[in-house]
Amino acid sequence: MQMRKSCDRLMAGLVLPWIMYPLCVGLIWQEAKADSTWVYAVQISATVQTSPPQITLSWEPDLYGANSYTVFRKAKEDASWEGPIATLDGSTSQFIDSNVAVGATYEYAIIKAATLGYTGYGYIFSGINAPLQKIAASWFFSWRLMPR
């Protein structure tokens, strides 16, 4: 609806606005996609359950569409990320990890392959009844070493 109003204002002074209107909508649509930098993030939330132990990761779907989401997990003390624990369809917005233990902590990374060609990244640290821990930003440096 916003695109239509913007194009109506731009086309008001033209003699043949119906010819230019599709081009206008296309340009504004491209601008909206380019300005939506939040699409490069996968904003993850975690919900934990003690019995049976599981961690549920949830995220908002990509408004422009995603081909897939790849989920990685590692224990806090692990030096590097292993291969993916799941590769999910792009329409999925949740992953349940039941291979977890009460009292342990886990780092999760999710990589989104978007239908428009960009890649989105998300990271979350979670655990079930785990003691509070101080974490450093060292995950950022190992992020680039993750398999793609």
C-alpha cells in the first residue's frame, strides 16, 4: 500500500502515468529490499524445557523468502564449530534440539540462505538450568571458520 501511494505522488504530473507506473513500483520495491538490512540477521529466541530436556529455537521468517536455514551447535568449551546439526526448509521458523542435557550450555548459530541471494546470520547462547557464565566475543572469530 505504501508503494502505491509513493508511485501515485510521483506519477501525478506525468502525461502518460500508466506507462511509467509499473516501473515506479518496481524501483520502489527494489529500494525497499535494499534498505531492509535487518534481513541479514536471523533473530533467534530460545525456549527451554527440563523434562524431556530440549531447547526450542524460534525466529521470524524472512519476508522475502528463504531457501534454507542451517543450524550449528557447539558446547561453550568447544574450540570450533562442528558440521551442521540440521538443514531446514526455508519455510521453517523453529528447530527443536532434544540432544541436550540439563545443566549444560550450548551455542547455536543459524545461517539463512535467502531466495534473493543474500545470507543471514544468527547466534544465541542457551542452556537448561545451567549456571550463569561469562562469555566473550571469541565466537565471532571462529564464525568465519564455520563450514558453509
